[in-house]
Amino acid sequence: DLVLTLDIDLQQQVDAILEEELKKETTAEAAYVVMMNPKTGEILSLSGKRRDGSKISNETYGTIYNSYAMGSAVKGATVLTGFETGVISPGDVFLDAPITIGSTTKKSWRTMGLINDLTALERSSNVYMFHIAMKIAGYDKKKKKGFSDPEGAYETMRNYFAEFGLGVETGIDLPSEGTGYNGGVQRLGNLMDLAIGQFDTYTPLQLAQYISTIANDGYRMQPHIMKEVRNSDHTSEESGEVIQAFEPNALNKISMSQEYIDRVQEGLRRVMSGSQGTAAAFFSGVSYDPAGKTGTAQVWNGAGYNYNLTLVGYAPYDNPEIAMSVVVTNVGNGNSTI
């Protein structure tokens, strides 16, 4: 008898919620949810639903194989990369105002003025992340020159992102999995986009492993759906002795110090409970003390932009029992709160 980690009651509820929400948000293409125990890697729920005309069909495999631009949900990895590379320190302040690179102006969803790293996470500043990317690239914004080693800059960011499971195999105990799309080495502006989750693509499972790694104080656990294998007893119709049990497996410990991880954890807590948190309207005041990050990625549809809307989170903040990623793709309504 094969015993899985999936919580069937939870799985059925998540399936029902996805279908219900997709029926209400008619401009969305698909939605995916991964829920896991960040300490053990146990997958508690895998759910995917896709719109097929007026019908909502199952697409659970999309949580493992399909990859998307995830938007600002990845900014926790960006800030930790900035800390570890030494280009920023906790408390560093930058001016959030539009930045012109070549002929392109890049900005946050709102001009925020002088902000530090915690506020950048809480309010989801793009510009703060752009400064991290420019510093990693060796680009001087005032002199408008630098970026002499594009390959090295891209490699640095991707190597650190990989420590969280972004852009690499998560190690899930299935025959194969998607690892996302690597956009290669491009211009400085693309590196800045990478820092806000709008260049390389990731799977919903990778996104869940990434936030689980932050929740678990930097330990990246192998996600798994096999809990144990037992002998079957055909006379009593009950499972017998355990033949094999999955032991939690830490794939790596991220290279960032606990001080840096604590700092980002606090920023993610403010996202959901701070006075200006981008998710505070939905989570402020709840009993389970969550932390997390919202994301919006623009997706070109041939005539304009659709949006991938994402959310990562974990709870309780000080002793996480569950972590999740939610990915809703190609939403036509940029103001949707699905």
C-alpha cells in the first residue's frame, strides 16, 4: 500500500475553491495551488484548473510542469541576494522614482520616495530591486555606465535564486518536472526585470519551495508526495507494517546568514499585516499570523498585456506549519483580486 502525504480533505477543498474562483474571474486562463509543509517537504495539496470555454478542467500536472513569469513574489530572493553579494545591507535606503535605462523608463506601481528594504518588500517596490540588480551588474546610474560583465551578473543572480529552488529541479519524487525558462544573457534592463520576476519563468512548485525555504530559516527541503510504503493485509483490508518511509531531506542551506533571513522574514510579515502591506487588506487581523508576498507579472498577449497574479505565503510566522504558492495566469483584468 502506498501512503501519500496529500491531505485529501484539504485537496478537495482547494480543488473546489479554484473552480469556484475561476468561474467568477472569467478573464483568467488557469489557476494553480501548491501547499506543503516547509519543515518536512510533505506536499499537502496539488491543484490545477484550466478554463476550456465555459468548462473548467483539471490540470494538476501544471503545478509541476508549467512555468510562468511570477512577478514580485520572488522579491524575497532578490533582497537576500543583495545582502549576500554585499551590494546592500539591512536598512539601506534608495529613492523609489522612475529610472531611465536607454530609451526605457522603469518604475514601481507607485512612486514611493525614500524607502528601506523592509518597506520595499511591504509595498512591493520594483525600483528598490532595480537598484540591487544594477549594483550586482556594476552599473553606475549617475554616470550611466558599467555593466562590463553581463554574463557574470546574470550568473550571480541565477546562482543565488537556485539556492531557493528557482530555475532548478525541486527534487520532487516524480519521474520528471519542469524547471522553467531561462532567458539567457540579455541587456541590463532584462537583468532588472529578472530581479522582479519578469524575465525567467518558474513552476508553481518551484515557487512553493522558494517560500518554504525562507519560512524554514534557509533549509530547502525536497518536496515529496510519498509518505510511506506498507505491506498490505488482504484479510483485514488494513495496511500492515511499514516497508519504507520517506525521511525529510534538506537539499541545501542557503548561503545567507540568519540575520539576513530574519530581516526578509520581517518584510514578508509586513506584506500581510503592515499598514501599507500589499496583501494586508486580505490578511491583516487573521488569527494565524501569516507572512508572504504578492506578485503581478505583465504578459504580452499580441495586442496588449494580460497579467499573471501570484501569491506566496506561510503560517504561523514564527513556527511555520504550512507554505503555499498560488498562481493565476493570463488574467485580462489587471485590477482583479482573485
